[in-house]
Amino acid sequence: MERAGADRTGELIKDKYLIESFLGEGGMATVYRATHTMLGRTVALKVLHPELSRDKEVVRRFVREGQAASS
């Protein structure tokens, strides 16, 4: 599992989110401050822990949470 302190600064996610800094971590995910490269907009990027991505229910819940947060 990815843990706090893992330095992903400068990493480009999905060819559009550039990680700027680590913000925090919870039981399901790690949260980073990032920039949406096409829009130039600062975002909070929540990345699901890899071992949880194999559980379909966890992924569904994670997606629903993201949809609710963006609406």
C-alpha cells in the first residue's frame, strides 16, 4: 500500500494531472494537490490504494464519492 511520504511530486497521472504535493492519506486513498494540465486548474487528486482497486464494490463506492464531490 502506498503510504504517506511517498514522493510523487512531478508525476503526471493519466496524461493530465501533474502532482504538486502530498496532502493526506486515508484508509482507501492518498490525496494530492495537482494541476489539471489542460485547464491550468488546481485540484485535489484522490488516488485509490492499489490493493483496493481489485474489489469491485470498493471501486464503485470510490467512483460514487468522486461523482458526489464534483457535482
